[in-house]
Amino acid sequence: MIAIMGAGAYGFSMSSNYNSRPRAAEVLVRGNRFAVIRRRENQQDLTRGETIPASLLK
């Protein structure tokens, strides 16, 4: 596990799924409290919205 205390513009909003890599979770930390504010992506998240045209299935 790694904690990056300040990523500026290079946090989740600038991340990508290059090479089908899921993006990391985002965790908000304040003092000794924390909360997951965006869960880690999984394989289903990466392929959601993709379709195979019926003409290619024949």
C-alpha cells in the first residue's frame, strides 16, 4: 500500500485504464480518520459498455 498525500492535478481525474489496468481507490484522510470515497475498479468496470457486433459472432 502507498499513500500519496497530495497529488495535485494527477489524482484519479488524470488516471487512465491504459493496458486494461484498473484505477486505484481514492481514500480521504483527515487526522486519524479515513473513508474510501471511490472504490477500486475491477475487470467488470473496465469492460462495462463494450459490445461485440452480432456480425462478428457468426
